[in-house]
Amino acid sequence: MLETACKNAATQPESTDDPISVGHNGGPPLEEEHRPEWGDGGIGNYFYWKAAHRAAWHNPSPGIVAFRIRKAERLGLTYEEYTLEILERGRHPQIEDVERIAEIKRARSRRAAVNPRS
């Protein structure tokens, strides 16, 4: 009697209709193809890009953030748009960059049309 009472529930299925076979660890099915974090293409420079992206957007000093917010507001841009422009072009947008600022604002309106907030 003690032998049957001490059996582990994990090794004994509760019913015979249970689709999980004996010894199954409950993990995901192995038939589904694994899709890596970097997508379907080759890995390329994925980890270099990821580290650079994290370094560029992670924890700038409060003074830098305040400076960028003031400059972005003065130009009619968001903080993210202003910072992205610095990272992409390697220079701070100026009030004289009328065409580039207008292009950024047009891109913003296109993004808003494609992804409206609910």
C-alpha cells in the first residue's frame, strides 16, 4: 500500500485520455520552428547594432535630456525625433534646416496615419 501512495503524480497520468505522454516535460512542442530574435535573415551585425542602440538611447544625463527637449520644442519636434536626427546625421538640427524639419514632420503624419492610436 505504501508503494502506491508514494508514486509521483508527474510520472503517472491522471487519466488515459491525457494527450501528454509519460515522461513529457511540459515544454513547447518541438515541431514548431524556432524563430531567432534577429529574424529570418542572417545574424550579420545584429549584436553590434543592439549594443549601439542601447548605448545611444540608454540613460543620457539629465542636462543632455533637458537641452534636447528645449531644442526639440523650439523646432517643433519631439525629443525622440530630435535625438534620432542627431544619431542618424551626426549633427544637431538647426532652425535653418527648414526642409529637413518639414520632412521629419511629414514622416510623423504618415506614421500617425498608418498607426492611429486607439
